[in-house]
Amino acid sequence: MARNFELSLILFVLYLSTAAIVMARNLEEESSGNTEFIKASCETTSYPDRCFQSLSSYASEIKKQPRKLAETALAVSIARAKSAKTYVSEMTDYKGITKRQHEAVADCLEEMGDTVDRLSNSLKELKHLEEGDSGEDFWFCLSNVRTWTSAALTDETTCMDGFGGKAMAGELKSLIRTHIVSVAEETSNALALINDFASKH
């Protein structure tokens, strides 16, 4: 009787161990598949390395969903734009800033504010899209998302245009450019992933 109980217990423990191993293997394969999906999708963007670096940590949330991938890319762009906006606002007190530079910084700050607003609108609109829908409302909403995201990209370019010319060269321009380029690349990638999502409908 005791021997039968011990045998049953051993078999039960073996069953649990096997089940745990299978489950762990399945989760590992799923995680790997999700990461590969992001990597492959990022290859359609202009900055694939930045894309993968920014989005791969969200693999478990994105899974293999193109819309979720586009939404996450927009969310990352918004976070980057907000950070850049804060940084640019701090540059209004940059030591030795000239009047012309101050005007360029103020204009850039306004452009970055517009960028945050447009990207936020894009994300909100994208979240309203019904999964699997491809009717007129779907394409109207998607058109809004594309328009706002493209406009945000223009805002970022306009910001740096204000620092054009030799007179504007220097550390201030270089510091701001680093942040704006980062936002522009994230936004460009987000737009590419939005277009990739659209191509699947």
C-alpha cells in the first residue's frame, strides 16, 4: 500500500516536472517568436536598429499584433518627444545664448509641443480602430493617424531648420539636434509601422 502511494507520488512529481518543462519551453518559444516578429517588422523602417532597440522590451505585450506594434511605437515616440520638449525648454536659459538662438529655441519648443499633440492624437485614433475592420471608417481614422504622424515629422524638421546657417552653429545647436534627431527617427519608424499595419488590411 505504502509502496503504491510512493510510486503514485513519484509519477505525480514527474508529471508536474514534465508539464513545467513543456510550459517553460512553450513560453520561451512564444517569447522568441514575438521578438522575431518585432525584428522582422522593424526591417521595414528607416532606422531598424533603433526600432528594435526601442520596441523589443515590449515583446510580451505586442506579441505578433501589427496594430499593437504601431501603437507601442507611437507611445515610445510620444515619450521621446516629451523628453525632448522638456530639454529644449531648459535651453532657453543656455549660457551665452544670443537673441537669434533664443528665438530658434522658442520656435523649436513650440514645434515640439505640436509634435506631442499630433502623436498623442494619432495614438488615440489608432486605439479606436476595430480589429479586423476595413470599412470606410477604418480608412478615415487611419488616414488621420498617418496625417498627424507625418505632420509631427515635419514639426521636428522645422525645429532644426530654425538653427540653419553658420551663425547658428555651435554646442547649443548640437545638443538640441541630438534630441530632435532621436524623436524624428522614432517618429519615422512609427509611421513606417503604421503603414505596415495598413498594408495588412
